Amino acid sequence: MSDAAQPTAAEVRAAAEAVKTALDRHLAAVELRTGDDDTAVYEAFNALATAAEAYDELLYDRYDEVTPFEIPGADGALPPYAGPDEPHALSLLIRRDYAVAEPQRLLAQARRVAELDGDEETTGAAARAGASPLAALGVLFGEYEPDEIASRHKEFGLEEGDSTLWVTAADELPEPGEWLGAPFDHADPERIVCRFDVSSVFDEDEDEDEDPGFDGEGDDVPRVPRAVAGADRHASAGS
């Protein structure tokens, strides 16, 4: 970075003073907390995070030095909430990834489902389901709700990947059919009330805290979602 583009020493000092002010504000808000959803605490948290991040960047740009602070970033934090304070509607945005780990099991299960009626019409459907993975997936997801697929995925030859659930706030319920053509185009992170993520990355983090005698053979142990929320909209999930 050129000298001309570097922040001045005065700017770094001012950023440090801003951190001190934000620390005092945050402590005062915590001391006067009125409950788990105290807006003043969350706003002070956001202000402190912003001030610390600005100071960290200026300190590095000016002196090539870093702070010991862990600044919330894109790997877990959400942007400041910008939705309605009193939402009159909400949307649930869900993504679940699966690997087709056992194609033959998938085909066999789909063929079994398609054969349940046993009439001539389903005979052709069963044959297609038993030979085509695409047809098999259509049969299974047409028969079972997504939550049931999630709880029984091993039966269908599927292996879980990451999943996430976003709860987003809205001012009013959209008109029927309004977003069906592009259901995820208007997902706004600034309207997330709470978010729950499930990933093997979290499982690995938890394994590090296990008893050293744990053998790691816990395939049937349910994975627990982590709540990821901005400071002004905490959510709780199992840990």
C-alpha cells in the first residue's frame, strides 16, 4: 500500500477511541439488560463489533499490526437486521443437500413405492423408477414429505450433506403464486430473524471436545443444528 493511501496515525488513534467508547456502551447496556431480547444490548454489540473491525483494519494498514480480537465475519455472522420490528408474515427458506450414496437402494425403494398400487398404470412407473435415478427421486419425493426423507434418508440410499433453515420476516404475506416462479430470488439476509445450520464441520468441532475414549463410531447420533444469528436476533438451538 502506498504512503498516500495509508490511514494517518490520528485516524488510527480515533478508531481506538471509538472502540473504547463502544466497550463502555456495551458494558452499560449489559448492566442494564432487561431480558434476553434487550434491543439495547444487541445494538451495542453490533456497534462494538463494527468499531473493533474498523480499528483492526486501520491498525494493520498503518502499522502492519493486528489485534487479538475475533471480529464476526461472513463465516458465521449475519448483516444487521433491516426487517420490520413487528413482522406480519414470515418465510421459511430451507436447503438440504444429499449425496446419492447407494444408487441401487434408491432405485429399489422407488420401485417398491411405485408398485404399491399394483395396477397397470403403476407398472410402467415402477419400471422407470427402478431404472432411472431421476425417476426414482421423483417417485420418492412425490410420496414422502421432505422431513420424512430427512429422517429416513439412509433407507433411500442417501447421505446427508449440509443443510440450513432461514426464518425471514415480512411486512405482509405475498399474493398467492407471486413468487412461485423464482422462490429464492428475493431471499434477503437482512430480514433473517434466525438461522439454523447443520454441517459435518460442526460435528468435527464437537468431536474435539469429546472424551478421549470416544471411538467416533456414532453414525446414529443425530447431528444438532447450530443457531447462527445476528447480534440483535439471537436464536437458541441444541449444542
